[in-house]
Amino acid sequence: MASTLSQPVDPSAIAASGCFTSLPLRKSNYEGIAVAASFDLFEEYNRLVREADVTKGVYDPRGHGVSFWYPECLPERIDLVTRMQDLGLIHDDDTGLVGTPAEAETPNHAVADLYRIEANFSPTITVTGDRAKKQIAARLFLQAIAFDRDISLDIFDRWLQRQELHGGARKGNEFQSLDEWISYRWADTALKTTHEIGAFGAGVKISAEEKRAVEHIIRPVMMSVALSNDYYSYDKAYTEYVNSGGQNGVTNSVWVLMREHGVDKVRAKELLANKIKALEREYLAARELYENTHPNLSQQVKAWMDSAAFISSGTHYWSTYASRYNRPENLESAPVFSSGHGGGLNHSGSNLDNNTTPENETQTHGRPDGASKILSEQQEQSNILSQSIDSGYQSSICNDEKGRSFTDMTAPFTDITAREIPAQTVLEPYEYLRAVGAKGVRHAAIEALHIWLDVPETSLSSIRNIVDYLHSSSLMLDDIQDKSVLHRGSPATHLLFGEAQTINSANFLLVESLNELQKLQHPQCTVIYNAQMRRLHVGKSMDLYWTRQVICPTAAEYIDMVDHKIGGLFNLAGGLMEAEGRCNTQLDLSPLMTLFGRYFQIRDDYNNVVSADYAAAKGFCEDLDKGRFTLLLIHALQIEPKQKHRLEAIMQERRHNGNGMSAEMKRLVLGILREAGSLEYVNGVLEKLQGAINAEIQRIEGIVGEKNYVMRLLLERLRIN
């Protein structure tokens, strides 16, 4: 059936462009919607955030990128998808990352307003700068969620993962081969997210199992997207690299090939073009084989594969003329490598020989990219460290009565020079915990509160660190106290470093949080810190007491414990931000933070029982191993008298054996919870808390006069289906 959404691109236009893709190329019939969306997005961004050029985004007068990348995008979703791509490219430029035109998964804003918007509110954003950018992004994702919640949240999670990865993004000189580069690009999640956005726009949805089944088909064609982008964007990337005084190579596969084979840019691009063509052939052959062996393949799976091919051919064609990459200010020449893997560079005829060369681009001793300067600095640091180790104690060489030389080992005991031992060892458990990953809810709450309070960046950074240190300290101690084996699917910290070292590291983080507290300006911050830290530890003590004594609290006692233990950290963040904020500092955030703490804890208890993802990360019904009295158990013990003695006996037995609870026993407890209606009860509690949180958000929005899309997105992410 012929598509009504797009039409094939004229073959003569393809040939004239120099585009060498072998994949089908189509153009959307609704390009006008995309053009209008790009201009609207850039108008708002220029007004609220900073100046940005619309021609550096997806728009080009010769053809809008979205109309080629996503030709089958539904008309009602083109506006949304276009804004996602444009803000993604802006973000890449802001962070110095040169990404694929179609991999701009960073969020932006939507033109239409969202569900449940009161008549006295406008979707117009009035905050400025970084806060406005976050508002625009959150508003976009909220509208996407209104179309398809599951896919939108999956795209958002992938975006967050990519942000974490780019915090330590690798540079061009770190890659020894194109194959290594390709593996890195596939792992950074951006290409997969690009494909998800294309499928979202087209209304295509397939199961996780179906995605895994065709991943070997999708991977080569999506890699051709990344390489096609590199092929056409290299001069832009190189120019930005030179102008910024960059070091350690351009993050682009053309640069990698130049180093790998010791060739110039022209030859490297020939090699890259051959690789792109090979990846396209691999895709076509793999798809033909799969379809022949799966004659009943669904149209949705075929559309999923089509969307990847369209992204590839569309990226390739658009990039041949796009103003984003073909700009007069780009440096056309690039260094020539005289040998593979980082040999000497020949800048003959290149702009780097001009006076525009940054100081740290100077080439010496045949090393590229200021490597000699870097090595010199590293050697100097190494020498300093060596001196602190070898001569820090003023050791001296002595001779004995026979004239033999030896080191005077008594010198360190009389040297009273003050020296600081590096904190690396004490921080290793913390660094491991960070690498395992976290839910990020508390940091997301800080970003949402920042929309209202406009906290100075230095104070905001300290508050983030305080919350991170305290939360990490609590997690390490919790795992020891609960005898946890897993933490988010990885071995618990104390199993790797031992309980003693983990406890010491957790205590050290409390000290670090105090160091950050001292950086805050308002004198009330210390009072807020002490009050909430006291509440946190008192709340934790009740949880530990009930578990050890096998005492079931009432629902009211449980809520009081949660308000102290979990609400304490939320209220600490809110209190410090109110004290340090530059506006709206009389909002009284305590009710909202307390409600978020309750919701977060009860939701966590609920997911511990019902979520397969939670089970994979922490183990099946892990809370039962700990012997904790969650709201589910409290309800069952109060509502199901026939099963009360059995549940109490199970909890007593868990305490006596000290080795958690068997899978069979857990299934028995789950059966009792279902029979008692405890799952439905807790789900109802969560829905009531969602309503209360939403009402509190609306109360504060009424005072401020503007919707907080970042806060609303956080609530939506936490919502139980």
C-alpha cells in the first residue's frame, strides 16, 4: 500500500547532491509543520535561554531534516519530534558534543499545552537561562508522555544514561581503530534513542522481545547513521575543536581513521564511505534473510526496520547540503598523520599553521594535539608525587662503621611536617556505589525546586553534593544493617570492601557533607541541616527497632517513621534551597517534600513486591529478606486476622535463622498479601498521594504564577501505572 504520509525523493536530486546511500529515501508531505516548529522553538530559546541560529538546527531552506529522517512521522507528532531534534542539536553545541543530526534525543518543548492545565495558567515560560531550558525540556516530555507513556519514559531514561556517559566522553585520540569507535558509539545509547524517536513519531510500537530479535539487522544501518554524520560534519567538528583549543583529538570517525591508517582527510573519508556502504549492504542482506525465514512477520516489525533505514538515508541526504555542517567559517584543511596510531602530524597547508593556532595546539617532538605539553605536565605532577613519597619524610643516606650506605629509617619519626594523605582509599566504596547507579529522584527534585527558587550555581552545586553524600552514606550503612547482598543488581558495597571500610567511608561522607555546608551563605542552613539530620537518624532507628524486635507498627507510626527517615533528606534539600534561593523563598516547601518522601518510600515498597525490574536489580522481594515492616505487611496483619499468626511466625523465623527468607516462603507471604487485598490497598494509597502532591504543586504554582514542568515530569516518572 502506497504511503499517504511521504513520497520518494527524485533520483536526479539524489544524484546531484553527491549522496551515495543505497537505501530508499523519502520526504514527508508535512514539511511545513516541521519548519514552523523549528522557527517557534528557536524563537522561544533565543528569548529565554541564549542566542541560537535556526540554521544550525534541523531547518534548512533546501529541505527540513525531519522531513527526510522521519518521512512516515504522523502529522500530529511532527511538531513534537522536530522540537526534540532541534533542542538536541542545540544541546550538543552547548556541550561541545557533535552528534548525529537524527540522534538529538535531548528534550525540548512542545507547542501545545498539557493535560490538566487550569484556565488561569498559560503554557508560556517566564523563567530564563538554564532554568528555562529545563522547563522547555520537561514540557516536551510531558507532551510526549500524553501520546505514549512507556516509549516516552524509555526515551527519557536513555537520554539520562547518555548524559552520564558524556560526563566522561572519550576523545578522538583514545581510539585505536574504527571498530573500537563503532563499538563505543553503539554503546552510548544515542543511536538507539534516535530510532525510538523515529518509531514514536510514526506510531510504531513493538515488544522488547521483537526488538532483540531484529537488533542484528538494526545495528548496521543505525551505525551508518553515525558514520554518515561524521563524514559530513568533520569540518565543523574540526573547526570547533581548533577554535576551542581542544586537546586529545576530534571526536569523529574521520579523525580516528586518519590516525589508524596514517592518511589525510580525503583518504580517510574514502575509507569511511566504503564502510558506510558496507553497513548498508549488511542491513539489506540481513533483513532479506530474516523476512524470508519469517514469512508471517508483522507490519509493525517491518515498519520498525523501515524507520531505521529512513533515518540512515535521510541523514545522509540532508547532511550533503545542511547549513549546520556546510558553513563558510569551517576550516577546510585538517592535519595529515604521517603514521598510524598517533604518529607525527603534518599541518602543511592547513589553518593550524596560521596565527589562529591555540597555544596548546603547538606540535613538538612529533606528537599531535599538544600531547607534549600534556606529557610534560603529567611528568611534573609525577615528579611532585614522587618527591612527596620518596623524600617527604626527609630520609637521609647514612654510612655505618664499615662505610656501608643505608637509609636512615628513624627520620620519619622526628619529621613533623604536616602532610595530607590522599582520600582515594576512603572514597573507593563511594565511587563504586556511584558507578552502580542511582534512581536520581532526589537530584531531580533539586532541579525542579530550582525552577521556583533560582538558587545560585555555587550553592546549588553544594546542595547537590550534600544530598548525594548523605544519601550514599545512608545506602552503604543500610546495606550493612539489612545484610543486603545486591545493590541495584551489583554486589553490595560492603561485600567488596568489607564492613569496616564501608562504614568508615560512609562516616567520611558525613564529614564531606559538612564541608559543603560551610560553603552555603545563609546562617539558617546549619540549623536546617542539624534538624533534618536528627530526624533522619531517629526515623531510621525506629525502622531498625521494629525489624529487630519483630514489632509491627501501626500505619500512623509507619508514616511518622517515613516522614523522618525519607522525608528528612527531601526536606533538607528543600530547606537549604529556600534559604539560598534568590526568589520565591516563602513558599513553604515542607508539605510538598514530606509528601514526596511518603510517596517515594511506599512506591519503593510496592515495587519491591510487584516489579520484575526491581527483582532483577535487588532480588526477589528483598524487603522480606530484611524483615522490614512495609505498609503492605502492616495492612495484611491488621486486615487478615486468619493469617496474622502465620505472618508473625514467618517474620519470627526470618529473624531466628538470620539468612533471609526462602523463595517458597516469600511466595507464601505474597499469597497472603493478595488474599488480604494489600496490593490494591497500597496502590490506592499511592493514587491518593499522587493527588495530594499534584494539589500541592498547583498551590505553589498559583503563588509563583507559572507551571513547573520539571516538577510535573518528576511526578509523572514516579507514577505507578
